[in-house]
Amino acid sequence: MKQYRITGMTCASCQSHVEKAAAKIPGVKNASVSLLTNTLLVEGDVSDQAVIKAVESAGYGAQRKDAYSADCHNSITEQKDALADHETPKLKKRLIWSAGFLILLMYISMGHNMLNWPLPSFLEHNHLGLGLTQMLLAAVVMIINKQFFISGFRSLFHGAPNMDTLVALGSSVSFGWSVYVLYQMTVMITSGAGNMDLMALYHDQLYFESAAMIPCLITIGKTLEAVSKGRTTDALKNLLKMAPKSAVLIRDGREVKVGIEEMQIGDIFAVKPGEAIPVDGVVISGSSAVDESALSGESLPVDKEVNDQVNAATMNRSGYFQARAVRIGEDTAFAQIIQMVSDASATKAPIAKIADKVSGVFVPAVILIAVIVLMAWLLMGQSVSYALERAISVLVISCPCALGLATPTAIMVANGAGAKQGILFKTSEALENTGRIQIAVLDKTGTITAGRPEAAKIIPVEGITEETLLLTAAALEEHSEHPLAKAIIKYAADRNMHAEEIDEFAVHAGNGLEGKLQGQKVYAGSLAYLQTKIRVPQEYILKSEHLAEQGMTPVFFAKEDQLLGMIGIADAIKPDSAKAIAEIKAMGIETVMLTGDNARTAEAIGTQAGVDHIIAGVRPDGKEKAVAELQKYGKVLMIGDGINDAPALSRADIGMAIGAGTDVAIDAADAVLMNSQLSDAAAAIRLSRAAIRNIHENLFWAFAYNIILIPMAAGLYPGIQMNPMWGAAAMSLSSFTVCMNALRLNLAKIHDASSDHAMKHKADADRIDEICRSFSTIETECAVTLDNKKEEENKVKETVKIEGMMCMMCEKHVKEGLEGVKGIVSAEASHDAGTAVITADRDVPEAEIKKAVEDAGYKFVGIEK
């Protein structure tokens, strides 16, 4: 797929024109345009020149762009230039100048004429002078906003009018009619007409303020839209900011700092604590704990030793290591995430504005009606001035203000109401679409759960107090940098427990801790590690398995040859998560939990939270693909908080970020829950539904107004003759009604679930189950159906003994390593048992199994016979 930056688009109609122009090129399979990111995504065998020529022929500009290249420095510079918001400053400048001249115009037309505000003496009672002054001021405002007229009339001449066409026609007709009236006034002066006649003409027939007001008001809307578009593209900007800009290479035994663009595959680089890893590589010396939340989204840092893989843009939390570069530039995992966010943003289908859809029919219809009215009255013997007045009345009364305000006023009020509750929608598309979602996909870590490990269960053995267990645990863990250790230390500190100093402290990487407390040996670690030191009663082995089933990581503690107990560490669900998910389900929305965590933990958390479906064990690209599959069966809302969620947030119909999450997730999302409460997601859906209802009401009034008053303006109602002045008044009343109706959204009770109702068109739960089975390790690794039972019986199963696994992340590394061996269909690792059960469709040599385990960073003991 190729991406192109498009210039000159102003509305959904422009987007449609570009898509159609690109789709007509021979060789193009699919063309998709994002109005928010001004991006064209083309799929097919076609040259850049052909695409650019087709877009330019349609009246727009195009330029090829690349999301990430091997030359990182040049790529980042190009991307920043491409994503820079050039439009908002221009619109703000236009708005300030427009408002300044409009205020002067309104002072004359409203302040002086209606409130008798003072004017210079040479304009007092000088109706022709006042009219000329208004004309000049209105002309200045129209010139400042000339882009509306250029775009509107160009679209009209191409046979595809857009919202700019409505603005241009409304303003131009008002201005043109007023100029005609000025000429009439000069004729009256030359013919000796009285001052009262001139005053009547001046007050009743000039609409210069309308000609200036229309483009000025629309500029306000355009400015807000440009700001939203700029904030939307901040996702890619912040991703690019995270890209490492330098690296420390080892050359001739010395550390040399170089720019990232100078790195080559095979270079040896060093990473100190607190530094970002520059490229994908393999550790060749040293060890550390690496925060991989940028890729996996999981809160626990991963232990890295020799032969372990490290990825670009992940953070070294502790320890010094050296690694060999294996992937650089656009081939790194981080660069691929940038590419996915860019592609997902480009292919997102924005909601076509209802007014833009209608304008293609509405504007030509109004013009046709005005022409028919003009000709009809002339044929019936009326004067030219009478017929022209009727035709202009039709155009003026059909001015698209009510139609144009129907959606943005409701959106603006709803956005304000949401902001007061900590719910921020970045675009009107997001607010409109949130209420229509049929599937809610929720990330686990940081969204449903708190996103940090906590000591959730304290289980001392009989005869040992909790205080004794905690003091021993805190003494040992005080010297460890592992995140599980920090959870235990915090638990003890919260209870004002002060541990004694420990002697002869030692760390067995990936395994456990030991030291001396008051002269006695103490140990901490996994079940497998403790079993090498003491005998662990079967009762507590079963309790540890029960903790694991609940999504906890059990850490054992012992003194000399006696077990003290265990502490269960878990990423507990937030207090409001289960209630919020229940409310979302009550609205008829299918809920799916999507996580990179292992199947056992996902199942435990999913059960507590009450979700309908679970997809576990997926990486960032898998999350994005899962969302894309779910979109085939309904509109998808994705809620997440991590960098790894960014591709899925961009791909979903609506991406919603938790406010306490990463900046990139927040920027990639369409909406942000600032209070970091999942219950606000349900409130956002209610607010969106209320806004949609309000928009429908506004549009009904806008159309009803036109249906009733256009015939009146045309003179079809006996005894009623409407001049353009009354048409403008009716137009103002229509706009006022729409705005007042929109203000009712401030009264919406978005946290009240009592009025919730299930949507009529629900997503197919069975289809969603099928997708979850295809993606989730819960089904693909654990379930054996009747259809493949016979085949399963023919497979080889073996239990591999492994030392060094300490937590669930260790299990994950072993599992991934073994499943990479040819012939191994699946692997289930257990750090508690110190084993991995493999299922293979052939006899796999022991040497291959051993190599896979050791490459993952653990010790191969043997295969149980």
C-alpha cells in the first residue's frame, strides 16, 4: 500500500472526489481517503505519477509520503513536516480579521439603525453613504474568506456542490441583491425621491450583514475542525518523538555515541539503565529488566539475559548490557507499529456529514426552484423586479444556516457537556459514531485492571504470622529491582513495617533471592526455586495453583528449612470495571477483552470483569488485526491505554484512551476518558446517543422549515408576499431554534443507567466467538474439538523439565521459544512446576528442544520419560 498527502480538501465531498479520481486509475484495487489526516491510501500496482496526476486533475494536490524509512533521521524530519498543522494558524488569522470587520458592519446595520448608536456626522442620515460603507465592509469580510467562494463555486461548476457551495451562494446572493438595491437608491436620488423613500429602501432591502455573517460563522466551525484534525495527527507525531535519535556503539573497546542513522546490522551497542534501546538486537553480555510496554502493553518489565531479544524504543530499567543489532530502520518492531498507526489512520472511514450528503441535492434543487419561480412570474405578466424579488426570497430563505448548524451546534454542546464530566471527544465524527458502536473491545492492563502489580493475597503457613512473613519478604525484596519486589515493599510500607538489614544478599536471575537475616538463611522466589532449597508441602502447592488460576503470581518465602508462606501478586481490576462492563452490555453491546497476556491470567480477569468474549496472547499487530476482523460484524469501539494499543485504537471505528495511559495511546484515540474510569465509557455512549437524537431533531426542523417556507417565499400562498428581509428573519429564527434545541444536551444525565436500552441492530455474538477462537490462545491452545480429537490423539506429548522460570512472563518466553521449533504445535509452560508440556506432530530431537529453551534464557534439565 502507498500513502499520499493530499492538499485542498475541505469537506466529505472533497474526500469523495479524491477517492473516485484515484479509484478510476487502471491497476488500483482500493483507494481510501482520510479527511482528518489528509491522506490517500492506494492499494494496487500503480505508479506515483499516475496517482498524483489523477488527484491534480480532480483539483487537489498530492505528494507521496513514507511512514518510516531506513534513514531514520530523514524519515522523522519528513514525517514531522508532513504532519505539521499549517491550516489552523491561517484560519485563526482569517477569523480574527473577519470578526473585526464584521463588528464594524454590525455596529452600523444593527447598533446605529436599531439602537441609534452614534456615527460620524458625514454618515448621519446619509442612507446611500451608509449603504456604501456596509458594502465595503461586507466585501472585505468576503475577500478575507475567499476560499469558501473559490471552493464552493469550483465544486458547483464540477457538478458536485458541497457545504462551501451553500455558504458561497447564500453570501453571494445576499451581497448581489444588496448591491442591486444600492443602484436603485442612486436612481431614486437622481430622480428626486424623498428621504423617507430612501430610508425605507435602506432598512428593508440591504442584507450586507448577512453576506458577511455567513462566511464569518462558518470560519469559526472550520477553525474548530482544523484544531481537531491537528490533534488527531498528534498520534504519529508523538510516536516519532519516541524514536531513538542516537546509540552508543562499541568500537575498538570504547563507547562511541553516534546518530541512529549511522547504525548498521551487526553493530554492537551498549545500553545503560534509564536509556532507550536504539534498534532491535540480541543481548551478547550483561543482564537487565526491560520495560516492553511500548510493544506488549504489559506493566511488568521483562528480565533480559544473554541471547534474549530486545526491541527499539523499549526502556532499560536496570542493569548494563551490550547487544548486537539485528534489525534497523523500517524493519524494527517499533517502526512497524508506526506504519500500522499510519495505515490505520489513513484507511479509517470518516462519517459523511448528513448536511454534505444532502447539499448535493439540496443546492441544485433550490437553484432550480428559484429559476422556475422567476420564469413563472414573468410568464404570468409580473414585472421583472417582482419576479426577481420572489426568486431571491427563495434563495435567501433557503440559506443553509439551519442545515449547516444542525450538526455542529449539537456536537459543540455535547462536547462541552462531556468535558465537564472528564470525557473528551477529539472530533465530531467520534462523538457521532460512539453511540452507534456494536462491539466494545477493551484492553486488559491499565484499562480493566489498574496496570501495576499489587500484593493481593498474603498466605502464611500455620504457626507463622502475617507480620513475620511480610517482614522477611520486605527484607529480601528491599534489595531487588524486580517489579514484584516493589509491590511487596509497598504493601509492607503502607502498613508501617520496617524490615531489618539483610546480609549476604544474592540474586539468582530469573529464579529467586537469598540472604541472611539475623544469621539465618532466607529465600524468596518461585515454587521451582524454593523446591531446590526446602520441601514445600502439597497443600501450599495446591494453594499456589489456585492463586495462579485467579491471575496471580505466587512468590514463596522460606527461612532455613521452613516454609514461611507465599504472597500472591496481581494486577487487580479497577473498582468500577465490572459495573461499567455490565452497563455497556445492557446497551446491547458485545464486550471483548483483548490482551497480550497469557490465557490463564486473561481468563481469570475476564471472568471477574464479566466480559462476553476474550482474546489473549496477541501482540500489537495482532490486536489491530483482531479489531479489523471484528469490524466485519459491527462498529467497533476500542478502549486502551498503552503504546501497543495505538494501532488498534486507530483501526477501530472509535478509539477511546484512558487518561492515565501513555501519550501515544491518548493521541491515537478519538476520545479520552480523563478520569481513567471505565464507567465514563458507558457515559460517553449515552452522551453520543443523546447527541445523535438531537441532531436528528435539528435536521427535521431545518428541512421542515424549508418545506413550509420555500413555497411561501415563491408567492404560492394566496395573500402572502414575502420579501428577502422577511426571508432573512425567518432564516435567523430557524438558526435560533436549532441552537436552543442543542442547548438541551446540557441537561443530559450521562451517568444515569436507568434509561439505557439495547440497540435494535446488535452484533452477531456467534460470529464474534468465531473470531475470538481464531485469535485467542484460550481456544487455540486449550480446546480440543470432536472434529480434531482423533488427530490430537496421534500427536506426541512430552514434558520438558526447565529451571529458571519465575513468573508468567518467563512462561511466555519459554512457550514462544518452544513453539518456534519445527514440529511443535503448542507448548504450555508452568513456572510453578518447572515444566513445559509440548504437543508435537513429529518426534522432535532433544537437541532442538534444549536449544530452544536455552535460547529463551533458561536451563534445560531434561525430558520426563
